[in-house]
Amino acid sequence: MLAIKKNDGTLIAGIVAWLWGAGLELECLWVDKNERRKGLGSKLLMELERIANDKGCHNIFTNTYSFQAPTFYSKFGYETMGVVSGFPDRVTKHFFKKKLR
């Protein structure tokens, strides 16, 4: 887990991921709604990628819903592996992969 906290210790952003073999699964990237659009998510993702490279990972995998962050991951070079539809309100779930090596 990576975290960003305010000076008073309040958690404002975090990332949960796990390594398995040469892959890294990004489970959750979260930024407090009052702290968004300040680059915190980008900072966390870049640090995660640096750690993954240092650990010898070849790929990062993650998923997100259409109302969350598919554009964010695409901006960082994550490629769509699949999209699942059938959720209420035309929401779709997007599966991503980023090749590191």
C-alpha cells in the first residue's frame, strides 16, 4: 500500500496493489473527493510503476468502471484488455494492462 497523508496524518490518497510473479495487480487507487485534480493519483500511479519496475514486474493489471477512471489509466499508457457491459445506467467495466518491459 502507498499512501499520501496531510501534515496532521489524515489519509487523502492511497493505492493498494499486490505482486505475483512478474505481474502486479492494482486493486484500488483512491483520492479523497476534496483532494482530486491535484495530481495525487498520478503521483501514486507513477510511484507504483517505479516500484513494479524495481521488483522486475513485466505487467500491471487493473480495472475500473466507466464512471470512474478509464481515461486516467489510458493517459498513462494502459491498454484496454476488455470491456464488460450490462450494468445499470449503461455503466461498463474496463480491464487494463500495462506492459513494463
